[in-house]
Amino acid sequence: MQRDFCKAYVASGCKGTSGATAAAISAGYSAETAMNKGCNLLKDGRIGAEIELIRAGGGVRDENAPISRDWVLSELKAIAEAENHPGIKAGDRIAALAQIARVLNMADEAKEELKSRDKGLQITIVTRGGRG
């Protein structure tokens, strides 16, 4: 039902909690619990990443499909780009960027600086050879 919620939420064209109740009902949650369930789902970082992936045109991944390098990168990218989402914090976005760097073998650099637009936070990652 969570995937159905994500699809319905994106199809509604809403952002924030405005379409969460209708999306929850459309996904099969009861009308009595839809408002709370919808808001709670939007606070879940995994749901937020799935919504961002659908918005980016990636669609919903088939559970039976094998996990590929491209899929991992697209999931991490959706998290890294999920600005102003209540369930995804600056630390989640920075961690996703660090994982992308590892997948792309960028962690072998002597020094990587990642700057977050969130509150001017700056993090420096220093690696010492090998995998990071």
C-alpha cells in the first residue's frame, strides 16, 4: 500500500501534507485513519525518497527486478536531491552524496569537500587510500 500511496501522492500534484489524505485513501487506507497515516508516511524518509524518484521519472521499482548499480545510484540521487522534505534531513542528504562518491569511486581522492546548502553546513571527508 505504501507504493500505491507514493504513486497517488505524485499523481495528485500536491506537495506537503495537502494531498496526503486523498493519496492515503486512494492507496487503500481507511477514511478514518487516512489523515494520520498520510502525514506519517510523508515523515518516513524512504517514502520521501520513493516520491522523489517517481517525480524524477524513475517510476516505482519492481520488487522482483534485480538491484543494479544504476538503480542504487538513482535511489541515492533521489535522497540527495530531496530538499525541503520533512522526512529527509541534511545528514541523510550528505550521507547519500558520500555513498554516491563511493559507488563512483570518487572516494579515492585525497580530500573531498561536500557543502550542504542546508544552514551553511560544511563537511570535509578525508580518505587515506583504498576504499573509503
